[in-house]
Amino acid sequence: MKTKGNLISLISVIFILLVGMTALAFTPLAPKSNVDVSQIPLNEALVMGDANALKKVIVFTDPDCSYCGKLHEEINKIVSTRTDIVFFIKLYPLPRHGKIINKNLS
């Protein structure tokens, strides 16, 4: 099933991103904590898919990151074939890519 392949690709990209970002961002690793996702403001997030879909995914991404770009391609594939999932995209620049303020304003 093509949709299953897209989902597996998406999970693979997310895993690669998380492993890479963990290696860069956490030295030493912080203690594990729970996050209440209902407290993440989504009113200014980019929305890909039907905002009322049952399955919701919040993605923190840097538009200047080539790996994030691959993730964006996979998200596009998923939302073009699935109506039950929505992605809320939150811009989160990596320090090495500079400031993102101008991109938020455009």
C-alpha cells in the first residue's frame, strides 16, 4: 500500500532528524519530562491538511534545513492522500541557519 510506504518514509525521516538534533542540542542529555501538547499554541502554525482531522501532528521544523525539506516533501505526499491527518508546522530555526524572523514576516 502506497500510503503505508509514505508513512514509513515519514517515520524514518523523523527518526533521523530526532537522532541528529539530539546529538547536536543535548550535551549532556536533560532529564526526561512530559509535555502537555495542549499547551503548544497552534494559532500561528502553518496547517497542512484538514485542520479538523482526527489525527494531529505538531512538527517543529527549520525551513533552511535540508533534512527538514525532505520531511516537508513526505508531509505533502501524506496530506495529498489522507484526509484523516493534519500537520501543524511550527518554525523552529536551528542556530547554525541564522535568524528566521524575516521568513515569519513574509
